Amino acid sequence: MALFAARSVINFDDLCEERMVLFTASASDDASQKAVTETLEYVDALSSGLDYGLQQIYQLDGTEISDGTEVFSLMRMGELGADDYLSRHFDTGTERQGHL
């Protein structure tokens, strides 16, 4: 069994939630199926929301989580500078987040 992180996106009328959940599974296909099931149960428990059907699966190295364990990685091709990249993908101005 291996550890997998699964990223999903759920819409709640005027906002979208990106979630990352950990699963143990024998293969990425099994982790993906677990993620689909968990996401649908999450949406059902909240009695609202729409699963966008995106499951991005990432297999963690090893079976233990500790400081510095990478739990997800997504690489994009492109030639944007740092400010443009962050503005386009992570800081559009519509996020509900705090600032440090």
C-alpha cells in the first residue's frame, strides 16, 4: 500500500473549494476511485455543492508523513514571470485567504 494525495474541486454557488485529501491505496487508479467516493460523500454531507469531477492524484514517497514531506506536485509549462504566474494561477483577487 502507498500514500496518495488527491486534489479535487467543488463548486458552492459563488465559490469554489480546492481540497487535498490523503488515501492509502495499492495503485493510483484505486486512490482515484477512493477520492471520487470521498468527494461525493463530502458534497452529500454538506447538502450542497457540485463536484467538478477533477481528481489529480499524486503518490507520496514512502509511507510516513513528517516535516518536509511533499504531498502534492503539479508542473505547468509556460514562460510567465513570478508575479504573472502567481497572479494567473493563485492570486486572482477572488480567493478567500489570509495574508501573512
